[in-house]
Amino acid sequence: MLREGGFNGVKVFTATMFADRGVLGEKVTSWIAEHPENQLTEIIVTQSSDASFHCIAISVFYRARKPAAS
């Protein structure tokens, strides 16, 4: 998803170990739920591998909104 206005923040989640890769999506979902002030602009999933290791990176681009005035 790409929205107009660009982004002013990025959070990158990475994992190389099998068990960590299995829960990476849940970590991203939890972070998003814990930061409702951020408007997501784009999410990119990248995979890289060599002979021994497989790495997954999930890059979450967002626009931080100012908290509502009280």
C-alpha cells in the first residue's frame, strides 16, 4: 500500500533463524497495533539467501501523526 505524502519513519524487522522467521509476522502486527499514531504508507518484504542462511526482512514505512491535543 502506498499513500500520497511520503513517509517520515521506517521500522525494519529481520529474522534469519527458522523459529524467528515463523513469528516475524506476529511481531510486525504487534508493533503496528502498539503504534496507532502511525499511518502506514508501505510495507516491503525482502528475502535473501546464501548456501547456509535465509533472511527475511519486513520494512514498514509510516508517517508519524502528531498525537491529538488534550
